Amino acid sequence: MVPMDTISDLRFPGVQFYLSCWYRRKEFGLRSAIFFSAAALSGSFGGFLAAAIGKMNGIGGKPGWAWIVQSITKYVPKF
């Protein structure tokens, strides 16, 4: 079985390779910068999201994790 860290570690080089297949060298730098900036920005908001979900424990008679499952099942199928 492959450890999850290995899959996660291969994501950034894989995305860079994928982007390099689609964009020219002049365009690749900007696309790569956007991807890395978005990854850093999403990582910085992860703690805020976890804290907000932790504070939702008991709202509506549900535990905090149930709000995650409910929002996934409600909004993901719409895509």
C-alpha cells in the first residue's frame, strides 16, 4: 500500500509537468506562479476553516464533522 504522503508529495511536480505540456515557456511561469500562490493561500485558510468547523459542534444538534459531510453531499453533486 502506498503511503498518503507519497501521493501528496507527487502532486506539485505532477501539476508542473501537466502545465508544461499545455503552455509555452513564456506562459508557463505565470501559470506556475498562480498554482503555487493558490496552494499557499488555501493552506493559510485551512486553519480558519478547521476552527470554524470545531465551533459548529452542537449547532443544529449535529457534531462538527457532520456539517462537512452535509455540505459535501449537498454541493458537490451540483458540479
